[in-house]
Amino acid sequence: MKLKMVGMDERRLMPVALLGLVALIGLIVWYVVAPTQNNAFSTEEITRGDIEKTVLATGILKPALQVSVGAQVNGQLQKLYVKQGDRVTRGQLLAEIDPTLQQNALRKSEAALQSAQAQKQVTQATLKQYQQELKRQLKLDRDGAGVKSDLEKAQAQFQTQVAQLKVNDAQIVQAQMELETAKANLGFTRIVAPIDGEVLGIVTKEGQTIVSSQTVPTILVLADVDTMTVHTRISETDILKVRVGQPLWFYVVADPKQRYESVMGSIQEAPNDALLEDSSPGSSNQQASAVYYSGVFAIANSNRLLRTSMTAQVFIITEQAKNALRVPVAAFGEQRGKDRYQVQVMNGKQLESRWIRIGLNDRQFAEVKEGLKEGDRVVLTQHATGSASNG
């Protein structure tokens, strides 16, 4: 009987022992894991820095000054004296067109001028002869010995020759103008640089025939690339936030790490589509799905890293706070009103809830107006809870 009673007591103690063992294991697990969980909070120190509120726009780089150098006369492109990438100065000889046609036109104009001058000399000599004949007929008429018809004939010849002299003068002027045009056309066979710049590209090759009867054909393109302009497209939703003189910065997609700074130079009052659309009564007045305004600014390019037609990502600064005390937006919790948020601050090993007031917010950092000081560490609640809220 005693043995039986002992066995029953052992069976009653086993559940108690098991519960104690589970509790012990749980305590050990909590002891090991709890510190890790406490250290799992992602925190960030409150520091000072610049906060910028920006408008994003895309842009295309173009030279500040670009000129298409063309030919004003016909002929074969005989010689090119430059190649792509060459630096040229204003007045430098770039190319020559075969001058044969223009030289022949010049000689023809010179001959026409000489002919007109010779015709005038003949007219002057004949006029002198008719003038003397008219004087004789007038004297005979006064003496009563002349014939009326002879006098009338002398007067007509004299007046006709006076008019012919005026025609000769006009012919000389016309011949002189043609001669000047021929000289200019001969000069146009020598293509010189109209500006200081760089040869962006060669359009017409040596040996090609140039015909300039309808449009001026382009031989090469020159540009001043020491200064570039960025032509931006500003969305309709952002245009009222942007004004001339605002600071901005941009990078080109070819080198996102290099930052360039400038200020907005000009903003077009109307979209390009509105300036180009047909204003006839039958034209459509339907609004385009997207409206963009053009903003242009300049940037120095002394190191020649910026090239024509590069794409730029432009950040126009609409609001800015320099060296501000800032808190990550990811630390924001509950919100009260427009500018008050709750944050969790690490106070030793304990979390402390605080209400802060913010100023400028660029969606990454916000300016701290009150509630935090430099050096405080705040918990990034979005990282800890997985929340996607940006406050």
C-alpha cells in the first residue's frame, strides 16, 4: 500500500515539474532574446543640415549660341579647313566653294559696267553735236533765214539725246550694283566663322555640289560651348511655384554624381504647343493632356563636360532652410494639426514619447521648431513597424 501511494504522488508532481521547466525555458529565452529586441529599433541622431523643397523638371542642354553656317552661292565644296571638334575664332576661314561661276559673273558684270560707261560717252558726244545744231537753227530762225521744220527737228534730236543720257546713267548704276553683287558672291565662296566657337558637326563634305536657289544649305554647325543653356519642361501643376531668379541644381544622366548649380533665367509665359497651334477658325480647341512651360537658365562649361542634347534632371528650389535642426520624416508617428507630430526618443535604454513642432518638410527631413535638440536619437517608426506613412 505504501508503494502505491508513492507512485500516485509522483504522478501528481510531474505536471508541476513540467510547468516549472517550461517557465524556466521561457525565462531563459526572454533573457536572451529581449535585449536583442530592445536593440532592434532603428534610430537616427538629430543633426543640422540644409532642407530644400524642390520642383522636379527635366531639361535638355543646348549651347548658349549655336549657328548653322551655310552657303549663299552655288558650286562645288572645294575645300574644308576644319574638322569636327575644332576650336575656331570669328573670321577664320572654314571652307571654300569652287569660285569659277562667281569669277565669270564678276567679269561679266565688269564688262557690262564698261559698256554702259562707253554708251554714255557716245550719248554725250552726240548730245554735244545736236546741241550745236540746235544753236545754229535758233540763230537762223532769229535772222529769218531758217526753215521751221529744221528747227523742230534739231529740238527733238537734242531732247531725245538728253533723255538717252539719263538712261545711260541708270544703266551705269544698274551695272555697278550687279558688279557689287558679283563681288559679294565671289566673297561668299570663302566661308568664314561668324562667331568664336567649336565645330559641332560637318554637314556637307568636300566634293558635294551646293545649290542655294531655294534654301541656304548648311555646311557645318558652330557653337559657343563655353556656356550652355538648359531648356526645362515645367509641369502645369508646378509652374506657379517657380519664378525667375530661384536657385536650382541639376545633374545630367550621364553623370548623376556631379551636381551643377545655377538660377532660373527665364520662364516662357505660354506653352510651346499654344504658340505653335493653328489659330484658324476650323482648328481644334481641345486642351492637350499634359501642359508644360519652358524655363531656361545658363551654366558655365569651362571644363567641357556638358555636351549638346544631354538630358538633365533639374531641381528648382522653391523653399530652403540652411543649417536647420532636422528630424527624419520616417520618425513621425501620430499627427496633431498641420505641424505637430509624435516621435519616440531613446532616453538611455527607455523610449520616451514627445510631441514636436516642425517647419519646412522636404519629405525626407523636416525642420525642428520645438521638442528636440541636437544629439537626440529618434526611433525610425516606419522601419520598425513597416509603416509607409510619410507624415
